[in-house]
Amino acid sequence: VDGTWTNAPNISADAALFIETQKGQVLYAKNANEKLPIASLVKVMTVLIALEHKKMDDQFVVSQRAADMEPDKMLLIAGEKLTLKELLYGIFLISANDSAEVLAEETTEDRQEFIDLMNSKAKQLGMKDSYFANPTGFDEDSGNSYSSVFDLAILTRYLIRNYPEVVDISQTEHIYLPQTQNHQDYDMYSGINLLTTYPGVVGFKTGYTPEAGLTLITLARKDGHEVIGVLLGSG
């Protein structure tokens, strides 16, 4: 996939890959297999593992530890119960770390087992240049998550093929979850500005940490084509 491209746009991001998913045709590539920090794009794998083990209407209980997660969050309160679908809105619209931690704690016996499943799934999908340290993409002191734009394109394509309902969630510009006996109300707006500015974009996932820079997976559908674009290390 790597090589010198003539007439291609010169982009400042450290790595990029744009692929037409129906034929698997690479439209643009830069450092496609380079291992780079990916910030909240980790949550795409978190979502996949949760969906492989739980149903959309399954209830998840919020722990104090998850509720205390920083920085981007739904502002979940310990003891609340939310469905998987409600938590997915938090992940896709506002990249909520508290929501991702709830999924990791409640999907399997424990959080470490969930992280192990993230890494075994990466191997199964042929994601040779990826490692997941936690379910959020939050940078820790050492052993941070990393991936490549190629691996993230594989992951995204697999997720949307097997769980197409996530696209409906990721392309939601705004959601209001009214208060129930299980949880307070939640009012969330998507952080993906391309949803409203670029025709054909149906969402997908944003990320940022100081180490990773700006990261982005974009999904676009138009005239029978489907394109996945991944950017890592953008200014």
C-alpha cells in the first residue's frame, strides 16, 4: 500500500488511507502500515467487542470508577442503568470515556478480560500493527494503544458489515435521551462536523490526545460507493 503517489494531495497528517470498500480499492495512502497512537479510535474496537457479547437493549450498570473517567464524558452517575444502545450514542457522538469504561466493566467478567478480547479480535482480523491498552484510547504513562490506518480501515469495515446499526448511531447529529427510572436525561450533539458540511458522510469516529494529535475515521456513502477514510497524527 505504501509508495510514491503522483498527483496526490499533500497532507500534513502522519498517515492516511482512503479505501472504497466494495471493491477494496485504495484511493489514497500515506504511511498505511505505520504504528501510531490513535486516541479515541480505540473505541471502535470497544464497540465491536461489546456488540459481539451483548444486545442493544441489554442494561449496563455504571460504576463509580467509570463515572469518574475524564475528560470527554456523558457525565454518567454511579448506579445508573443504561442500555448498550444509549451508551453507544455517548461513544459515537461525544467520544465518552465513561461510557466506554462501562462497556469494558460490564460486558465480560472483568475489564482485563475485555481488553484481552480487544487484542485477540485484532489478531483474528489480521490487524498486525495494533495494540489496545484500554477501552478508551486515553494515554497512560506507558504501553499506550496504537494502530495503523490500514488496520483501522479493516476494523471499521468489519464493524459496519456485521453491525450496520452502528452507522445509524454514528450519523446522528443530535440525540435526546429522556429521563427514566434508571437514569437522568442526556442531551448530546455529534462532534463530527462533516456530518452537516460534507454530503454523503454518515459519521464515524473522532479522537484527540496531545500525543496522538487529531485522529479521524470518516465513513461516506454516495451513488452506490462506500468510502472509509482514516487520518492519524493530524495537526
